[in-house]
Amino acid sequence: MSYTDELTITGLGAAYARRQIIADLSLAPMQPGQVISLIGPNAAGKTTLLRSIAGLHPTTGSQLLGTRELTHMALADRARLVTYMPQSLPQKVALTVLEGVIGALRASPIDGDSLSEQQLLETALDVIARVGIPQLAMTALDQLSGGQRQLASLAQALVRSPRVLLLDEPISALDLHYQLRVMKLVNALARERGMMVIMVLHDLAIAARWSDRIVVLAQGQVVADGTPAEAITAEVLAHVYRVVARVEPEETGLRIAIDDILTR
């Protein structure tokens, strides 16, 4: 399958109790097949934005996927289009990795109702292998380490082949090998399937290397939005992170050197 719908966000607002987290946020159309990274300091609104797109947090404004207005869509209907991977799975889940991925595939509107039991098994095992944890297929989810649980959660998200995949810090618990493996896989699947991927990342160098587009958030507002070279600049890093930095282009992305912190 290959998707063609753009996602356009206009005037989005989100609050917790009386505290406004995001106010009147707008983003130019995000394209199928793109990997878009959200970066910014703590409490910038990154996770709130992902949860808002997923329909897990009340919002105002418009979130238009093609001709569909997500804001007014029932959560079950939205989940057929948008898949959200939180930072961690629930702690007590009485399923194996394989059972969890098969369950996610069964719930997929693309393949879940049409695949035979053998096809479900083969598809689930293929995704588990591509993520890099075939040896854990029969391991219970509640027996996994933090990094292993993160990979199992990613397999559950990827097997659904959503139009929009939302990943909240998908590599935060992983070692360097698996960080790069996950970023390569997510990029490859985005292009193969025409799937839009929006993810929160804290590592600026990884975001610069593997993203088509970077959105920099601070205090619920868009500070910069564009290609990695356009969005990650010394001026933006000084404003958002309060650091003195040098940013230079290189073949695999950007070289970012942090020289000092700003104290004023």
C-alpha cells in the first residue's frame, strides 16, 4: 500500500487543567513518506502534540488528513489511520512479543481481517526480525528489559502500517547499534509504504541525519521548521536550548559542537 494524504495542522491548542501547553500551533502540510522529527527542550509540548494528533488529548483547531478532519473523528476511527507509540509499554502484559505483534496486526484495518493464521504469523515474525529481536519472539513482554520493550512496542506499531506513525522517543532506551537500526528501518518503511512518521527525538545529530524535516518547539510554539540545515542552526540552539554551538554540514547530516551554556 502507498498513502497520499497530507497532514495539515492549523490553530491547534491543548491544555492540562488550566495550563495551556500548546496554543494556536500551525504546521505546513506534512507529506506521506516523510520522517518529521520534533525537537526541543523539556516541557516544550512535543509529547502533547503527538498525543493530540493521536486523539488522546482534547484539542482545539484543525488536524486535516487529506479530506478527513481528525479532530471530530471517533477515537476508534482515528486509530485506523494514526498509530501512536508511547515511550514505554504497560508494565504488566501477559503476552509474548509475538502475540503482541499478531494482536496489533489483527487490529490493523489494512490486513487484519484478510490474512490467514499462517500469514499473520509470517508477517509478525518478519516485522520482529526487521526490528532485530527474533530471539525474543516467544519471550513474555513483562520479562523484557527497557530497551527490548521499546523494540517490541515499535514492532507492534510498524506491523499496523498506519497512514501516520507517531513515535515518542523511540530510541531513548537503546544502545547505539539499535538506535541506528531503528532509524534506518523507520526511514525505509516510511518510503516503502508512503507512511508519514512523526517522532520526538532528543539527539540532535540523529534527528539531523535521519529526518526529512525538523520542527523545533519551545513553550508550545514552533520556533523553526524546515530541513535539518534550516531548522538546526546556532541561533536556534542558543534561543531554545541556551547553549553556544557550532553547526556545520557534513555528508551524513550536521556536525553539532556544543561549546558552552548561556547563563543569561
